[in-house]
Amino acid sequence: MPTSRPGSSRSRAATRRPVPTPSGHGTAVWSSAEWRAHAVSWLDERLASAGIERRGDVEQPHLAPWATVLKVPTTAGVVWMKAAGPGTAFEAGLYELLASTVPERVLTPIATDAARGWMVLPDGGPPLGERLTGTDLVEPLVAALADYGRMQLDLVPHVDGLLSVGVADMRPPMMGERFEQALAATRADFDDRTANRSIHRQVAAMGETVASWCERLAASSLPPSLDHNDLHPWNILGDGAGKVRFYDWGDSVVAHPFAAMLVPLGFVQRLLGVEVDDPRFADARDAYLDVFSPVAPGEDLETTLDLACRVAKIARVLTWDRALRAARDEGQEVDENWTGGPMETLASLLDDSYLGGA
């Protein structure tokens, strides 16, 4: 990796006039000249500490109520700075933990500021979803899910660390309480919308069923681990022919490991265009489950997967709600394409399929 002379950027950073630190977060703050100047000043100093120099103007290709991303040309190639809002600020500390425990599975950060939720990452190349399309995606995606399962097993001893950096606790014993929180979070979404009111009432009546799911899932012999909670092909880096890495961890939770399969197996099912009982889907599913067979002898892993994915929908409701609250707390308008996310996800609990709504 080419680098600049270490002293050159440091000397400029030392003489640079201090930039006032803006307060707050959200699109209004992150789009301001004041915040950008402060962020670029911090970025230049942290790059210099890594022996890297910025080469050109900083772009801001992503700006949302919950996070913003800066694209930075440097002597080490393009790097990316991400600033997360309070709900996902844990991602910076999570990257630190992952880089120290499973470095081969993630991008190693160039710099982090866990207190502010800031991180600087190298470019990982195009994600799987940009490299491949259609059924060509299936085989490399399935192989990546097996790699993800192996990473989950490696992270089992570090669950306390995951929780300590702020990853939300969605372990099975917590999910009865989380279900009530999901109902409360979506109650405001059906004002003057009769269909949503009826759906909400039907889901609320599932309390005993949900409690049974959680109790049975808690009895699984598999310990909790890290659920990416949004593991689709655009959050997987690699070409499908070798090592893959996973990124964009802002939705992560600690949960039963199989909860992580709700989103990606839903993708696999749609790519194949089959039902979950089709042998082609079963082969894909089992490639992931086989990773866990040696550590859960005798357990019906298919049934456990079914339960974990149903319960994972509750965590997805709360993740959606957290993202939307980040906008509302700042008095910002929420994109109408997002507003229905929590209620739609809650409604998926009524689906006969454990992947319904994924």
C-alpha cells in the first residue's frame, strides 16, 4: 500500500487553525460547512497518523438521518469516513472489536472514534451484489453465509464484549419484552389507517405464540452470537471466488446465531424463485446449517432456524423504528419509502413462512 511521507501531513495538521466542534447529528448538522470542516480536519490528522495523505476534495455520497459517509481520495486509494447517529454509534466500537477478533472477516479500520461513532475504512472493492446478478449470485452468496456462520462461532466467546460496546441485546430470553416494545413502537403507525390497525391487533394477539417461540429458541444448544441483521449481497465484499468480508454493521444485534439468516435466505429464495421446501433451497440452507452441526449434535437445526428467523422479525421492527426515530428526534421529514418499514415488518409475523417479509 503506497503511503506519503509521515511527516508531511502531520506538520500541516499541527499548524492548522482549530475548527470548532459542531454539536448534534442528523442531516442538517452533517450537511453543514461547519461539521464538514471539523470532520475533514479530524480525518486528515488520523490519516497522517497512519502514514496516509489525502489527495483531493472530499465527497459526501451518502447522507441519511442515521448516518453519513464521506468518500476520500488518498495516497492509499479511496477511503471512507462514516459518522453514525446515537442509535448506531456503537458501530465504531464494534469495528474495533471485530478487527481484533475476526480480522479476516471485516475491513480493518484505519481510524475510529468510538465516543463519536466515527470510523475510517479502506475501500473493500465492489460488493457481491454489484459483481453478480440473478442466479449467478446464489452459489457465492451461499458460500459467504457458511463463512459468516464460522465467524459467528468464533465470536461466541466475545458476546459480553459485543454487548459492552453497545450492540443491542436480542437474545431469546429478551425477546418477549422486545415483542411488547415492537408493538408499542408501531402503535402510532396506524392512526387513520384501518388496515394497519387490524394487522396490529392480529399481531398483538400472537403474544402466547411469540412467547412459545422465544422459550423454544432459548432451549437451543447453540449460544448467542452476532446477527448482522441486514446481511444482503450489497453488504458482503468479495468476488465469490475466495475470501469474503462483511461490512455495514450499524443494524447489528446479539441474538441466536440463526437469526442472521432471515435476510440472506430470503434473498436466496427469491433468486431461486422457489418455496422453502424446494430441494434447491434446502441445499442452500443446509450449507449454512452444516457449519453448526458439529457443535449442536442431535438438535433439529431446521426447526431452530425457523424459530430464529420468526423471532428475528421482532428485532428488525425495532431496528427500523430506531432509524426512523433518529430522523424524527431531529425534526426531520422521513422519506415515505421508509415510514412503513416497522409496520410492514411487524405484519410479517403473520406470514406462514419463516422467511415471509424478509
